[in-house]
Amino acid sequence: MTLKEISVSGEELRVILETGYILREAARFDEAEAVFRGMMEFLPESDVPQVGLGTVFLQRGDFQTAQDICANAVQTNPESLYARVHYAEALLFGQRREEAENELREIIGTNPDSPHSQTAKALLEAADLICPQ
């Protein structure tokens, strides 16, 4: 049986993705990575499992890998504020502050009332606490 022959509903995909996030929050990074990599096979056109995988590497402290994965997610879906805010977060923690700030400010300017803009604002505020200019 090939991957294309497996039928999975949208609801089942959502539950599997949520499982990946729960595993990540439980610091079970290897399992979370496996879930997100598997979901990338099922949803190759979606930035969501890519960002999930990127956030696993963020929490592991592997900021370069997180940047690379989140950059790919942005390439997959350039309009995704979700992918862009996590890419900017990876840049910020990877000590690429100016690039991160530019991306975060652009996200806020695109849609100031979105939840992703709220996250971007929080990251900008945290950036001043983490690494003042």
C-alpha cells in the first residue's frame, strides 16, 4: 500500500496535528518530529506541519534548523502569517534580530488585528527584554 492509497479525513488529520503539538509541549520532541514529518507527507502543500516541525526545533534550541524549516513553510505558502511569524521567531532566537524585527513589523502591518499580529507584537516586546539593542 502506498501513501496515496491511504484515506484520512480532515478531522483525523487535525487530530494527528494536534497530537504533534501536544507531544512537543510535553517535550517529547522525537515523537513530535515524527508526527510532523509524517503529516508533511500527507499534506505537502500545507505550511502547518512544516511550521509544527520548525517549532520542535525551536524548542530544542536548534535555531538554524528551525529557520530553515520555517523558511520552507513560507515558501510553501507565502501568504501564511502563521508561517511568517514562526520564521521571524526562529530568526529572533537565532540572533538575527534586524531581520526578525522587519518580518514581525511587516506581519503587524499586513493585518494588525490578526492573532498572528498579536504574537508578532509579543515577540517584539520580548525581543527588547531578551536582547536589548
